[in-house]
Amino acid sequence: MPKPKIHTMEELSAAIGVSRPTLSRYFQDPTKVSRSSVERIRTGLDRVDYTPNFFATRMNRKTTGMIGVIIPYLNDLFFTRLLESIERAAMMAGYTVISQCSHSDPEIEARAAETFLSMNVDGAIVAPLGNHSDLHVYERLNARMPFVLFDSRPELLTNVDFVGTDHVQSTGMMVDYLCRVGGPPVFLAMPRVNFNAVERENAYIARMTELDLEPVVIGTQMTGPGAYFESHGLAVMSDHFARGALLDSTILCVNDRVAIGALRAAAQHGLEPGALRRGGLRIAGHDDYPLCPFTSPPLTTVAQDVDGIGQAAVDRLLEKLRAENQTGNQIVKLMNGVMKVRSSA
């Protein structure tokens, strides 16, 4: 026999014989209600079909139990993995994650932050777009609630807690590996609008200089409207291959998505990256994008500690929540990358 459907707290109060104020206290915090009332409410809830309104039960709490998360792209599996790691860590701590995507648009990013302010979420974890983000919005966010940056750290937000990858370590490690097993790498960059891309480019130049090798950077100019990532790597390398350039070079790509485009360009020109371990074309990336083991050939890369970054970002936010967002105790936590050697390099 189906349970009677209950739509409001008033209907629930009449159905199970418990006052409306007692029900409200129960849904906000069961410890504020007597044992006998708790038992009566739970027994009554078993007899009816009722789902408490998530926001209504939190209106009078000091905490909403919600954490806001902003990521820059929905169509990027790397950020999908990061969001999953944050959600799992937050759920284990008893929090609900409300996620927003900035879609690589500063105005949408600002609107997402304002949404979190209006919802009174307990705190926010944000992967910002970069130096073109609306910094005034983030200043308000940081003043109103605990706030942690992850993945990308704009130069103008260096006073905010940050959790991410040590790109000097990860890029340097890849340069060392590529130089050890073949020729020194050329760096396939991106147009300089991505903070992590610039940081990795600088790390490449620094490590090559330390090794007394000449840094060579290509691909810093736009190749077409909105041509980033795979399409950028494809366009840059197709241009070089068509001119007979870099056919037997080592190419270190700024990230795996650019590297996937470079692999596509190689295939179109009949090239086989990694076919010769100590000569010939080699292509490597950075991030360990989930598709890397399934490209042709499988892509050599550096894996970021996605689970560690997500857990550390949530842990730091919870520390700030418990400390009531005390200032003057900034944390910057950088995770080491791990080599993933596959057949492309």
C-alpha cells in the first residue's frame, strides 16, 4: 500500500502528531529535540512519503552544509576528475557540493561567485580562469566566507589559499626524462591566456637553461578564433610538418589536450611518434588526461595528483571553517607530479 504523500511541514505536523516548531528543530539539528520526540518523528516519517526542503531546513542554521565549487570547463575530463575528487572529500565530511562552470567566460565566472554569495554557502573552492578573472568578485568572496583556490593561481590572487601542482617540479622532471632518452624537447605552448600554461612554459625555459640547452618555444600565437587545446596543437604541428620541420624532434606539449592535437597532426602526415626510442619524432604532454592511455600511440605524460588536490582543498576549507576564516595564516600546498611513460615518447 503506497504511503500518503506529504507536501508541507504543516501537513507533516498533522499527520504524525508533532508540533511544527518541534519538526523544524528536528530537521535543523536532531540533538535539539527530546529523545521521545525524535523517536516519534522517525516513526512517523516511516509511515509517510515526505522529503524535507533542503534550503528551508537550513535557513536558520549557522551553517548551510553547502560548499560552492567553480570549474572553468565542463567538457574537460581533467576538471571532471577534479570535481569528483572534491565532491567525494566533501561528502565524507558531511557537506553538499554546489558546482558552477564559468565556461571560460569572466562574466559567467563572476555570476557564479555572486550566486554562492546569495546562497550563503559555507565556503568556496574555485579553479579561476586566470588574471582576466573579475578580481573584485573574488575579493568579496574572500571577505565573506572561507575561500580556497585550486589548479590555477592568478598573480593578483596570491594572498588566497591555494592547492595545486608544482609545475616547476613536474615540467622539470619531464624535461629531464626527455633529454635522458632522446633529443632535447621543443616546447609546444598555448596563447598566453592560461596561467598554468605560462607557468609550465617558464618552468621549461628555466630547466633547459639549467641544463645548458637552448629553449625553443612554439605555438604562443592564436591559430584561429577559439583555437585552443586539441585544435591548437593540430594547427601548429600541421604547419610545421607540412614545411618539413620538426619531423624527428621531441615535442613537449603544454598539456595533454594540446598533445592529442599534435598526435593527430602526426598521424595526418604519416608520422609515428615514439617509433624510434632514440631518434625520430616523440610527443609528450602534461596532466595525465583520462584519454592518454587510449591515444595512438598512448601518450607519455606527467600525472597530476587529482585525488590529493581535491582532498587537500576540502581539508583546507574545513580548517578555515573551524577557525572562522582567520586571516594571516595563508597556505600554499603544491603537489608533485608523477611520470607516466608510454610509447609516444
